[in-house]
Amino acid sequence: MLELGIKSLLGYLLGSLMGSLIVGQLRGGVDIRTQGSGNAGGTNALRTQGKLFALCVMLIDVGKGALAAGWFPDLAIPGIGIDAGVDRQWLTVACASAVILGHVYPLWFGFRGGKGAATLVGALLGIQPALLIPVLLVWLVVLLLTGYVGLATMCAGVALPVYVCATEPVPPPALVTFSVLIAVFVVFTHRSNIARMFQGSEHRARKPWLPGR
């Protein structure tokens, strides 16, 4: 159990390294939490700082998710090693959950982080890359139909447990638990987007393919 605790803690600390705030510091102290929507994620980085800034942010945020879920479970930490009593699937989803939690509530940045979407993408890469197919497909379809990035992200999160349960003859309990909890968490982190959509003030991507254009 020590391995589970230590690696989950490492995942959380890694998640706390916010891409937007790291890149912002390199740019001269830019804190995008004071601009745009006030969120420290990739969407606000794109809207307030441009494509290159947002790309760097996404690489960091996706990369830390992939690192925590894909590498940490098999990492032999000196003095701890590999505990045969710890189920690898549960350890993997624990590390994935921890890195996402760290991204949303970063220790290093006053517990004010992003909404977890990019880090979730990285975590899915580390867990099972095929899981990204339905998630990204639903995200793209909803975005094209509505123009709402937040709504697309929430729908993509909800699509994850549906896909897992529908395609696995005997869905692994660890993966089912992770996918359900993460879907709920993604909706929770986007609660401000939900409120703005009801108020009619949510930012909407305006493109020729949107209905009514």
C-alpha cells in the first residue's frame, strides 16, 4: 500500500505543475487566471495568449497526464520497489486520478488550476490510447454542432464510461470506477460553464459551420 500512496502523491504533485502558469512565468510573469475566463487551462490560454502559448500549455498538461498514468505504475522507486500486493489496474487509475486532481487543485499555485480536460487526455493515453477515440469524437461532434467548448468537454467525459461499459464484455472494475468518477468530476469542474450557458453568456466559437450562420 505504500507504493500506492507514494505514487498517487507523486501524481498529484506532478499534476500541480500547471502548463499555463509555467509558460506564463517564462513569458515574463503572465498569469492567465487574471485574464479571459480566469481559468488556467488551454482554452483560456488560446483565447488570451495565442496559439503558440496554448500549444506549449497543452503539451505540458497532456504530457504530465500520460507520464503519471503510463509510467508511474511500473516505476520502481528506490526503497519502495514494486509491491506484488498492489493491483496494477487500480494503481494506474489512482495515478491518473491524482494527476488530474493536481491539475484542477494545484498545490504550487494556490489550488487554482484548470478544469482537467487536457490532463485527462494524457491520462487516457497512458491507460489505454483507444479510449481517446470515442472521447475525442464526441468532443468534436458536439463542438461542431454547438460551438461550446465546455459542453463538448462535458459530453466527451460522459461518453467515456458509456464506451467502457458498452465495449468491454466484462468491464474492468478499476476502469469503470475511474471513468464514472472522472465523468462526474469533469461536469463538476465545468459548473461555471453550465451556469453561463443558462444565462446566455457562455463564449461560443463562431464558425461558418455553426447552425444559423
